[in-house]
Amino acid sequence: MDGLEAVGDSVRRRFVELLARGERTAGELAAHAADEFGITQPAASRHLRVLREAGVVASRVDGQRRVYALEPAGLDDAAAWFQGLAVFWEQRLDALGTELVRSRRAQRSPQRITEPHPAQEAS
């Protein structure tokens, strides 16, 4: 399983988000998972193992605790995949930007005031 597949699960994505802010113990991550997703500690451990085996996170033992940290290189495949899609979005965002500029110009340009036709004034 590569990094992109590993973060396909919402629990694992949340772990990556938390680890992006700094190291966390397995217990802290399991507590977050229990609060947010209602999963057990063993289930959280299985998610962490998937992330570790995919190379997305690394772990180390600190006394009785296992401490996890993000391995940014583990997400290189996912980043490359998203980068490949960037061309698709850039074209559409550029088109949206053009339309927004046109809309702003249209709002700023003075509207024509039409003079009444002389035949209409006589009425």
C-alpha cells in the first residue's frame, strides 16, 4: 500500500493531520480516534500500523510509550498524484478568475443613460 492509499481512510487522514503538528504518542492518537470516530485502541493501533507500513509515519519507543512522527517522504506519491491533477484545476481556476475580472469591470463601467425620444417628451 502506498501513501495515497494509506490516507484514503478518514481515521488515518486525521492521524496525519495531527502528526503534521508534531509528534504524538499512540495513546494520544487513540484517544483522538475514540473521541472523533468512536473506535477502540486496538483499531487505532491497526490504523497506525497501516500508516507505518506505508512509510507515512515512523515510530520510536520512549520508555513504555510508542511515539509517532510524520514521514513527509511517505506522502510523495500522493503529492505527485495530486500535482498531476493540478493542470486540470489550474485551467478552471484561471477561467474563473477571468470571469470574475469581467464581472467587476461590468459593475464599474458607467451605465448608459438613455435620453427620452423627443416624440415621447411631447406626450
